[in-house]
Amino acid sequence: MLELAILGFLYEEPLHGYELKGRIQDLNGHIRPVSDGALYPAISRLTSAGYVDQRIEPGSSAAPRRVLSLTDAGRTRLLARLREPKDVEITDGQRFFTLLAFLRHLPEPAEQAAVLRRRQAFLSTPASFFYRDGKPVRAEEAPDLFRQGMLRIARATGTEEKAWLTEAIATLEES
């Protein structure tokens, strides 16, 4: 997820490391904070792989700053990651949001729709936070008020997401 976010934001424009960290924090929210101990080694790996370039820029009132930009290989890597996201980037809601944040960079609507269809297929499989005898527990079957709440909220969110996916895929297919 971190690699995808780094490549995605740098695809849009060159950034200083602290600007990149801020954008990733904004995207992830408080749920998954990004530490310097995770971000800067990830940037180093992407730089070593030839996906990210760093140049030194004089600071206006501070020390010189490193500006990060995406290389042609980095652009290719991002587009490949968007075309063929990992299963966890489809099944995990927060990771899927990161994927969605950059999916517009895929040039072909058919490729974008294919990714959305994968999420749609995942959401069509019955699931729950709780299971009884191998079957998902529905909100109406939950043993207490709080689990009922969890399941009702998840159902409402899932219903809305499925409706949006259907609309988005139809729009992309018309393009």
C-alpha cells in the first residue's frame, strides 16, 4: 500500500519527502499512520529500483531539501500495479481506497472497469465479522445490540459501494 501511494502521488507531481508523507497521512487518515521509519526506507527501495529520482533543491529558509519525482520506470511500475492490483488491495477496504485514489491514471476505461469488477466480485460473496456453523451471521441474528450495529453499518456501506461500483462500471463501459 505504501509503494502504491508513493508512486501514485509522485505520478501527479514531484514532492518533498514531508509533503509526500502529509499526502499519504491525509489519504490513510488516523487509521494507518505512516512513520518515517516506514516511509523513508520505502522511498530508498523505490529509488534503488529506479522508480523514484531524488534531487537536491535549495531550501528557502532552511537546509536544502530532497525533491522526489517519478522516473519513466516508476510510471510503468505504477500503471502495472494499477492494472493488476494484489488481492489484498481488492479485499481490504482501506487498501482499495488507496487503489481508487490513483485508478484514474490508467489510460483505458476498460482497464479501470476490470479493476472495479474484481472489487464487485469480492463484494458479491456473502461475508460477516461473525460466523455460525460456517455461515455468515446476519445483523438480525446477532446476539447483542453492538454486533447488530457493526453488521448493519457494514451492510449499509456495502450496499452503497455495490451501487457505486455498478454505476461506475456502466459509465466506464460507455466511454
